[in-house]
Amino acid sequence: MDASKPGAPSGEGRRSVRERSRDRVIAALRATDGLSRADLVEATGLSRATLSTVVGELVAAGVLVEAGAGRGVGTRPSACVDAAGPGPGPGRGRTARVLRLAGGAGLVGALAFGNGELRAALGDLAGRVLGERRVELAVGDDADAALATASAVMAGLLADAGRAAPDRSVAQIAMGLPCSIDERTGRVSYNEILPGWVGLDPADELARRCGCPVTVENDANLAALGEYGHGAARGVRDLIFVKVSRGIGAGLILDGRLYRGATGVAGNVGHVIVVPNGEICRCGNRGCLEAVASVPRVLAGVGEALGRAVRIEELVALVRGGNMGARRTVADAGHRIGQCLADLCGVLNPSLVVIGGELAGTGPVFTSVIHDSLTRFTQPVVAEAVTVRAGELGARAEVLGALALAAADLRPRLPVVG
């Protein structure tokens, strides 16, 4: 059928079927040293014919390897045994050939630019983290220098992992930035957090330096993916991750998928007006959430009370130590954030809100006020369904989310499953 004609299946639909088939196979192999084809049929629910096609393509692409197991069939992980019933035991029948994720296949990189730092990681399609680095870096003003540093750090990770040979190079990199990326152009829009990046296409710039495809994503979106896969949101299908830092942004995962919106700025809660005619925000409006509840605003408030400048580490210590002025300032910020999230939860009806960023380190003083404020300003049926908790991964959330995104972006580019 001509794909341009009405009723023809879209490329996205075909890609989704292919991706789901591959993901089932890769996910089944992540938790084991190897599975036979018969075990993979049971573990994935794919037909033998479909599995054979998918496996053939993945083996040809170098993502999977097939070799003798040295024992009978029965290498399926216990989770699959529970789901599909017991398989043949070790030593029964002829020696099985098992499929494994190739050790060097589909290497992916992750780069997360943050407030004064760069975090980088190297991983593979099996979900293994092969190495991580953190370097202090002034990110905002000089994009060229920041990207050069990122390229050097990624090369260092490859060398540390013994993967520096050409056939072991990174196949895909995901990069996180604390700003919105216009989905239509791939360029950084106007912002004051990264003034030296405005108008730049960071994916193209880094791809030139690293020699591989690059995906760029907002930092809150990546942190949402990190907590979803490895942290506080494991097993949750509908969630909102809120990063409270120099800016305030949200990552939305709806029905298990990251939601970006029409132009890539979904979740931009920092510029929702919560105090009409309030303080002027860096965006030019008055009373934005960011202007009253971001880390700089909270630090300024505590500093005014103490008569001196306060750093985030001291603020956390003051709150945890019971300083009433610090606790009140943090609670006020939590109240405003909860007020904003009440409307968002009323629209999206998530089961979980995860709070990340530096202020999450202040603990229940912050998260409990957010929950109470959210409950006050939304309908009971919405409030009863949602839990508010601090993230579990801290500053690692973004880099782990970037690894997950890089692997997801790589798999659709593998050879077509017919």
C-alpha cells in the first residue's frame, strides 16, 4: 500500500511495532546470562517466526551474539519461569545455543550539564553502566568550551572501559541541558541560565566532535526518565518529576512515555504565574513560580534573615538542624510549588509526584508542604490518587535518564524488522 494514501500505515506505527518486538527481546536478555530461542518465545510472547526475524536482525547488527550454553535448555531467569512455567532442567536434551547481549554492542553515552558541573556516563543496551565521571564546569557562558570538555570526557570514559577501538565507539549520545530545546529546530531558545548557548544546535555541534548521533533533551525530562527507570518512580506509569534548582521545570511521563508537547516545552512550570503582580521573573513576567520558589530565591530569603550570603549546603543543614527561619522559607516555597502542581495534577491525574533538585535535600519539611498544598488546591479524587516523594537518585538522575534515552533512540535505527 502507498504510505502516502489515506489508510496506509504510518511510519510511526511500523516503527512502534518494530521497537516493541526488539525491546521485548532486549529486556528479556537484560536479566540473564543468556536465553535459548525457545525460552525467548515464552519470555517475550512473540511467535517463533517473529522472534526468528527479530533475532536475526539483532545478531546481524551486532547487538546479540549466539553461542553454545554448555548445558541444556533452562537458562531462563526465575521471573520468566514464574510467568511461563518451569522449563527443561539443566543437562536435559542436546546442548542449547543461547542468545546474549553482545558485550560491546550498542554502546551509548550520556552527558548531563548542570549548575557548575558536567556528569557523564558510558553504558550499553543491557542497561549496564560501564563508567561515570563528574567534572566541575562553568556551563552557561561558553558553549564551545563546554562541548569540547564533554567530548574529551566521553573519550576518557571509553578509554577507561577499554572501548576506545573504532569498532567499540559510542553509537549514540544523549545530552541534557537546563533549558528548553525547540523540537522544530533543535536549537536553544532564549534563556538566562545558558546565555552562551542561545541559537545553538547543540546536538549537531557535539555530533561533529564525537562522530556519532546526539540527542538533546531538557534536564527535567531526563531526570524523570532516570527516576522512572532506576529510582523513586519504578513501576509507575503516570508521574510528574519536578526539579527545583536555579530554575524550576517538570518532566512528564504519561502512560509510561515521556511527554514533550508540540514544541518540546511541556512541563515548563517555572513560568506559571502563582503570585499575580508579584516579583519580576527573569522571563519578564511577574509572579512566576521560579521568581518565588527557585533555589536562588530561597537562598536570598534565608540570607536576608541571617544578614549574610547562604549556600545551598548550609541551607540544607539549617533546615535539618531545625532553624525556624530556614524552615519557614523552604516551606513557603513548597507551598507555592504545591499550589502550581495542584492544577497540573488536576489536568493529568498522576499517581506520583517526584521532587528533585537541590531543595529536595531539605527532606520532609519541603515535600510534605508540597503535598499538603497540592491537596488543598485540587479535587479530593485527584489528591487521593497522588503521592509526593523525594527522588532517590539525586544528581545522578539526569545522567541515568540520558543513558536510557540514548539506548531507546538507538534501537529504532537498527535494521528493519519486516
